[in-house]
Amino acid sequence: MTIPSRTRPNPSIDKQRAATSSMEEGIQHRKTAETPFEFFTVSYLTRIGNQSAGTLGELLTGLNQCSDASIFHHTYQTLNSHHFLTEGFSNDFAQWAHADANREDLAEQLAALDVRDYLSIAALRSDLCRVVSEYCTANPTLSEQTALERFYFCEGLEVTLPFGLTARTLEEFRNGIAHLSHASFYFHFLSSRLRLQLQTNDFSHWLADGLGLGTLAESVNHIDIYTNTLDSARAKVLRLIDREGRKG
């Protein structure tokens, strides 16, 4: 049976299309972003506030009244200061409920709050208060028991400066990430979510918007900061970039 000419495979056309696709892909990986990525270095100064809690009831009062900087310090910043740990509780409130208030069940509920799901401190504070309030309501006697040690509300003051590196290409971007300090990597990879007001990070945002590498951006954003140290998270980012570069 003769295949009509309009549907007969044409090897030369297929090869031409494949070559064009490969060339376009290579051009994309060599693309230069119009807006460069600027790397920052960051330091955090810790200030102890005048609020503290010795019971779960007092913890709830403190959560309602403390500053946004205090909520940030005891949740987001904890992931930076304990970047080398992949076990244990992910925020200071959960750690205190476990170690000092001896309330393992409450600690697990507090630790289950994933900071990556929040676009504002207000939303995170609301859920922290809800968890503790519901627990105190269900366990009124336990809410007034004195903990072994008091919880002291602290604040983290963020100081940022340009790192001295910028990137317009994927290669330059990889080089910058490889040379970042732990604090700088954390600043761009995690705490940036609050600044961007998006469920993404500085790296993924620039990869998608600056270089048009949406798939790579999504893969980077899916790296789990809770099951990785900052070092292993950085290593995964670099591997993903290297894999993307080899496509070209």
C-alpha cells in the first residue's frame, strides 16, 4: 500500500527539526540575562527581648505579642543557625515544648509547620498561636505547668551587603553559588521567600525570569531544606545546574 505523500516520513526534515531543537536548546543555555543576579552576604545580630515564657499559657501570650523579628528569629533563622542538622525539631518553639515543657505531642505539631508554606510572618504567627491555643484549650492543666527552663524571646537583626559577585549566565551563576557562605546561601534560598512574597526562592526566581529555565527553577525550589544541610542543599543546586549545562 502506498503511503500518501503528505503523511510519508521524511528523514531529512526530521533531522533538520532535531538539529533546530538542539540548537535552540543550546542557545537557551548560553543565554545572557538582561538583569544580573546579585549575590549578597548577610549577618544576623541577635537581641534578647524582655518577653519570656515559663508555661504554655505564657508561650501563647508571647507568640501573640512578640515582634515579627522574634517570630522570624525562632523559625526561619533557626534553620540557618542549625544548618548542619537534619534531625530534631525545626524551630525553637517546638524544641522548647519538647525539651523544657516536656510536651512531645505539642512539639511535633509545632515542628510540622513548614516555613516554606508561608508568604508572611503574620500567617506563620497565626498558625503558631492556633496550635498552642488549641493545645492549651484541650489540656488546661498542662498549660499552666512550669517548664524546666524559661523560653526567652529573641530578635534577629538582618544586615546585608553586596557579596561582590553578579551573574548574567548560568556558568557565572554556578560560580557564585559555589562561593557563597552558609548565611548567604540561606539568605537567597530560604529567607528570600518572605521578601519575594512568593513560594519560591531568589535562585529559582532568577533562573525562571532571567534565563527562562523554568524546569531547572522548579527543581531547585523542590530541594527540601528540612532533610538537607545547607551544604548538601547547595551541592544539589550545583548538580542540577551542571545537568542543565550538559544539555547544551
